[in-house]
Amino acid sequence: MPSPIPPKVPPMKPNPRRNPKNNNQNSGVWLFWVIMIVVFLLIANPASNNYNTNNINKMSYSEFYQLVKDNKDTRSIKKLSLAEGPERVLRGTLASGKEFRLNIPQDDKDIIAVIRENVPDFSVVPAETFWSQFFFSFVPVFLIIFFLWFVGRRGADMGNKIWSFGKTRAKVTEKGQNKVTFKDVAGVDEAKEELQEIIEFLKEPKKFERLGGKIPKGVLLVGPPGTGKTLLAKAVAGEADVPFFSLSGSDFVEMFVGVGASRVRDLFEQGRKAAKASGKGSIIFIDEIDAVGRQRFAGIGGGNDEREQTLNALLVEMDGFNTPSGLIMVAATNRPDTLDPALLRPGRFDRRVHVGLPDIVGREGILQVHCRNIKLAGDVDLKKVAQQTVYFSGADLANVCNEAALLAARRGKEQVGMDDLLAAVERVTMGPEKKSRTTSRREKEMTAYHEAGHALLSLMIDEVDTFTKVSIIPRGMAGGYTLTPPTEDKHYYTKKELFGMMTVLLGGLVGEETFMGDTTTGVQNDLEKVRELARSMVCSFGMNDGIGKLAFGHGSHPAFLGRDLFEEKDYSEETAKRIDEEVTRLVTTAYERATKLITENRAKLDIIARRLIEKEVIDITEARILLGMVEPSPRPDESLGNPAPSPS
């Protein structure tokens, strides 16, 4: 039975009264002009244009006349000035330094004669013209108004930040704006199904509601960095026929308390309006939600009033007293252990989708997606590349494809070959080769025996992965490297396999000791990995004979300052001493095993080392031929016209 076609919703005409941005701008413009009018009235007030009258005494006409009449003898008035204009204003200074002012009648000519006769310092200020009065009175006001208008206009052009500081910064994605769909996502089929079901519910709600189902309120995407959580959100935005709001958790965080909470409320308010307008609902996506959803005050590093108020507002909006339906929250994080428990409970995030590292089938699909626009040669086998990229994330695989294309272009090729892809894997894993780096003959020999020790043990120990390539060309931070990629995806390891890994890691140290009776600083990384493996075997996996089948500590998760800073050990000092002794015993046993194997096969070690000094790079096929483990392929008769195979 074909699925029913959802009814078409007529396009809504833009309504500025319902547009929050227009409302913000209108309120900002009104506030701007109110401030301008107040400033104009203050400046245009005649009292503000006069001199400061706080320190000027007002004098009566009769008192002034008597002072002027007796001034020739008393000298009580020091100077006078008459300002011509609509009002005749006399300003003067007394002998004591005090100033005074008064108005005199326009037709009083006698007082002028008395002033001329009795006041030696008398001046007349001519009346100002209309234009000069207008210029000095109003032009500064107009300049101030223009400057403030210009600043407000610039603020509106930059997103109206001046008047919308507490508004959300979410980007709204409408239908057709995002070209990423679920066809562009590979390797995370289960997560795709979860999110596709959310979109299907929004498009056909009756299909689920007829059985009493309700739409999930929230979906939390959890996984390591680079596994495609944000890409899945982009695919949801491209597939969903509803408004899609996207922003980062850091967009809520500000130095001012209350701003983040205001932005949360505004975000959900806009989401509800959009859901009501579309008639189907809306989706809000918050990337890196741990920036705002971390656990509330838990000691040092946990207290922050702004972030906690923002989190409280988020909790209330997601599932509070008045929470309308039709709004779905999708969030992503790679630190779920730091999130507040109230945020993770059902009713807020009903679904928790783990987006992990892809398996071999997923890696092949991801490589196919990223190689769509790359010209591949006929010898390219993406399945083989997927086998060589165990524990690679989707971002790593995208980087491999891009590096392969750049490498082929640098070599002047028209197509990307298999050798380019394999070289790109090594470049992403180890870094670029340093062929220009000059090394002495002695260092070259030490590096060759170090890497030969790793390679030989990986060939002789059955429970570990065999090397595929060994090189003494410096790459990245390493002076040489031995590639031992897993032949298949592994989720569990046995005690025998872990002990074999420790033995292979110590092969470089034993190889150096066998060659020159001493060791170098190049074994540092190997020893660190050996210690980590041995400690995990003792403290986490119970793979030891001295302490027993117990686990110590709280795992190896990244520390959260507000929770793990004062974490107490769950074992005594005596147990800690026994743990150290057991770790040392495991490492010593692995070292003795590596020494025995390399000593018994010293001739094979020398063969591999000498070939590395000569060629710098050898692969597994060549190594087996050198050691006599396989018969070399017979050289075909050239009369048959078959070319001889070149070693790969």
C-alpha cells in the first residue's frame, strides 16, 4: 500500500509583526529616537545656552543704578558688558570678583550714559545674526544625532547586535538550503536509522500515533571526534521538511549572567513559533552541548553562575511545567561523562545514539563517498584500503582521500592510484616523510636494527599481527616505523595477544642491544606503550597471577576537573606496591621472551637490517623471500612475452 501523501502547506507570507528580528529592530529604532529627542531638548534649552548661572548673582535694576551712579567714587564695579539682541543683558564683575547679570529696558538711554561716565571698562557685544545663532545652537545637535544614527545603523547591518544581545544566534536552515543528505553519510547505519525515524515521524505522525506512540523529545549523539555526528545533523537538516535551528553550545556562554538563559528561552520560543507555522514541527540542533550542559557545581571547576543558569533554563525548556509538543532537540558531544544527569534523563533526551568508529564495511562505504569526485585508477581496491585503516574515523578517511588526490597531483598523475592511497594512509598515520633529513651511517644502522627487531618478532609470534611494511626513512616524529595493521576488526583481546604485543614492542630495544650492546633514546615510545599495556592487564583486565582477578581504579576516561580532581584510590598502599611489582614482572617476562627469540634468530635479524640499510624500505613479501619463508616467484620465460612481476 503506497504511503499517503502529506497535505501541502501553503507558503506563509512574511509577517513583520511576527518576525522577532523585525520586532527587535522596531523597538531599537523607537528607543533611539526617544533618546535623541531628550538630548535635543536638553541642548536646545535656552538656559543651557547661557553661561553657567550657578555662580552669577542676579541684581535688581535700582540696586545696579545706585552702584553705577556711585562707582566713580566707590569703584565697586570693575567692568561691564552689554549684549545686544532681543533682550538687552548686562553682565558685570564686581571689585570682589563676583559676577552679576540683569536685564535693562530697550528704550532706557539714560543708564547707558551713566555707565559710560562712571565705569571705565565698558564694552558692547554686537547682536548675533540668525544664521550664526542657528549654526552654533543646532549644528552640534545635528552632528550628535547623525553620529548616533550612524552607529545604530551599523549595528543593524551587523545583525542588530546592539539591540539583540540576549537573543539567540541560531541559524535557521530552510528546505533546499542544505544539500547534504543521508546518501552522503556512510559507516553509521544504526544512527542513520534512528534519525531517519525522527524525520519520518515528523512527516507521517499518524503512522506512529495510531499505536499510541509519541515523538521523542530529544536525541543525543555520542561518539569520538570525527565519527560524523555533525555530518548526521547536516543530513537531518537536508532531509527534514521542517525548520531546522543549528548552533553551538558555546553560543550560549557569555560573561554576563543571565544572557545565556535569555538566549535559551528565545531559541525555544522561535522553535515553537516555527513548529506552529510549519504545521509539522521543528528541530533544534546543539553541537558540543557539553559546553553548556556540564554537571552543576561539583567542587573545583564546577561552579559558574552564568553556565548553571543557562543549563537550568535549558532543562526547563526541554521538559518543564509547560512544554508543548512538536519540538525535537538533537545534540552532539564527545564527552557524555561530563553532562549533568538531569539533562540525560528520559523526557529530555529519550534516545542516546552512539556514533562509533566504523567497521571494515563502514570504512569502505565512507571511502566510496569521499572518492566520488576523485579520478581513481583501475588498480584501486577500496576494500584493501579499508583493511589498512583499522580504527580510522570518518574524518581520518576523508583526509586520506584528500591527501591521496594531492599526492597524485604532486606527482603529475592523471588518476589516483593504489600506491597514492597507501602512501596517504602512512602520511595521515605517521606524518610526511623526511627524505631530506641527513643521518650518519651509525644512526642509520641503529634504526635499521631497531625496526628489524619489531619486524622479526611480528613474523615469529603467531598471536600478533604481521607487519606489512618497515622503513627507516624518518616520518613525522619517528626515525623509522614498522606498520602492523590488524587483518580484521577486533573488539576483544586475549591475555596471550596482549602479551605478544608487549613482546613485539620490546623487539626494538632488544635489536639495539643485540647490535651494539647498548640502547638509544628511540625506545621511549615503545616503553611507554609497554607500561600502559602491562598496567591495563593488571589494573583493568585482571590478567595477572600475583594479585588476582580484580580491577583497580576508575578506568581510563578523561578526567573531569569538577569531579575527578580529588578522586580517592580504591586500594591501599600495600596493594599499589603489589601492582607495581606485577607490572614489572610482566614487562620483564616479555623482555626475556623477546631477547630469547631474537638471539636464536640473530642471522634473520642481520638479513632484515642489512636490506633496510641498503633499500630503506621493505614489505612483507620481500621479507619472507629474504628469510626463506616462501619460495620466490620464478622469473617467467621472456620468450612468452610475460613481464617479470615487480615486488610490491
